[in-house]
Amino acid sequence: MNKDILFSVILSVGLSCWAQPVMHLNPELGTLIDKSANGAKEAAHRWDQCEAFWESDMSMALDFDALSDSIKDFLISCDEKPYWAAIEPGCSWYCGGGLDTNTATSELPPSGLITYSAKNIHDLDLETAWIEGVPGFGIGEKVTYHFPPQNPRITEIIVVNGYVKSIEAWESNSRVKTLKMFLNGQPYAVLHLADSRREQHFTFKPLGYGQREDWKALEAKPWWEIAFEIVEVYPGKKYEDTAITEIYFDGIDVH
């Protein structure tokens, strides 16, 4: 055997033995995203009622324990998160986390005032979605998140699969069946998504820079990236276009 060929074979075998194995992960299903235009109207009406209540004289001497159950339920509903919000209000991982930009290899052109851009996948708004923009199901299309080095580390990735702003939009458009995840350009995990309108949670060892004592040294480190590539889809009833409403994060280094 030619020495160069033999060396290549040995090198290839060595790399395959030492290569980091790619994880295959199934989600833990969370909250059902059961949204609709009518639901949004009802939420807006309820919020108007809440504002009117808090501005009334009745709220000035409020004894919660003395209220009827129906009034208590009404007041509790006033504290619910905004209708289209993906996360609860108040401090979360996003108090110190987030990212600078996210980009996609393609995006469906706008339809009037409705957009399908890459930024929609991380706006924490369940009414919007990223939809890839190539013919067919978008196999091989990617969305990439670009993180500054000081970004808090990520331990959980939450996916809201499909276009969940209504059951009609969700069924009409294709959803992702398999996402390939890349960390700094290298394959890291394969996420097997359910064909479900529930939040889908994936847990990881901390992703990002762990040496955080020297802040100036941390800021001088390179930016890092996570990318997600569409590998397989669940076909939509009406459109081949593949949609993802949200991919967002939770983690550490915030509190």
C-alpha cells in the first residue's frame, strides 16, 4: 500500500476514535401553546378590564381575602404574562443573557406586514415565526445564534416547533422533525422534535465560557455560535414552508 494512503487511513481511524460523539436527544414536553386571534382579543379585553379595575376606587382598599372567588380569579388573571409572550415577566436568564444577532441561510419574504425573518425565532413572541425561504421543505437551511463571550452560559434550549400563532397556521405549515445542532461550526447534537405545539425542552452541560472571574479577559475571548440545521420535517397540510416560532434559552451566571 502507498505510504501516503496508509498514513491517511491511520489518521482517519485515529480521528474517528477521538472525535466527540454527537448526542441524540429527545425533548421533555412543556406547556401547550394554544393560541388564536380570538384568544388575543379576549386577552386584550381582559387587560382593559384589569386597568379599569386598578384605576377604580374599589382597588384603593382591597382586602383580597374578603373578595369572592370570581373576583379573586379575575385579579389572578391580571397577573398572567402577556398573551404572546414566551416567558414570564420579571427577572430571568434574559436579565443578563441573550445574544447580539441571529441570522439564517434563508427566510420567506414578508406577506404584507407579516414577516418571517430570522429575528422572529428569538424575539420571545409566540405570534411570530422564522420560516425558511427556499423551495421545498427547507432541508439543510440553518439559523445561527451569535453570542458575545461574556454571555451567560446556556444549560437549556427550548424549542417552540411550527407556526403556533393558531392551530390553522400550525397545521398548514411544515414543522421540524429533526434539528442538527452545531457549536462553533462543529456538530454537537441531534434534536429529535415531537410534532407538538408544546414547548420542547433540551438540557445540556453549560455551553459558553466558564472562566468568568476576570471580566476583561472574558470580554477579549472570541464570540461563539450555536446553529440549528433542518434535517427532517413533518409536512404541512397546505404549505411545504417549514416554520419554527421560537428557539430560546435558560442557563446560569445570571443571579
